[in-house]
Amino acid sequence: MRKKQIAAIVLGIWLMIIAIVMLRVRLYDLEIFYVVGFIGFLVIVELLEPRYVQPGPLQYKNYLIAGGIVIFIGIVTQIIKDLMGF
């Protein structure tokens, strides 16, 4: 198997584990699913990234990570606004 296939399988398994755990504890929150899934994605990308050579598709990884961080910041600010009562 190639690294791309392994990464896709591992990410799919990780997301399934998150979904199963959330269903078992009856916690249906898309924000938590997104944050934990995004953390798993970051870990997988960093573990499989070549150290000295950067292939073409991995050059766009930083844009994807930046977009994910923007969404993460939006989720955190929404939670803070809800806690503060704004």
C-alpha cells in the first residue's frame, strides 16, 4: 500500500472511532467532531510528510491547515460568546 492509501484509511478509521464514541455517550456535537477530526488529520499529515522533499500535493497542505485553523477559531469564539452571554 502507498502512504496516501494508508493515510486515507487511518483518517477514516479515526473519524469512525470518534463517531462511535460520540454515539455511545449520546453527545451529538458537530463542533467537537470537527475539532477532534481536524487534530487527527494534522497528526496524520505531519507523520507521513517527507522531511527533506515536498511533493506537489503537500504544498497545498498549509492552505488546508490555515482554513481549518480559521474554522477552529470561529468555533472557539462562538463558544466563548455563548458562555459570556453575548
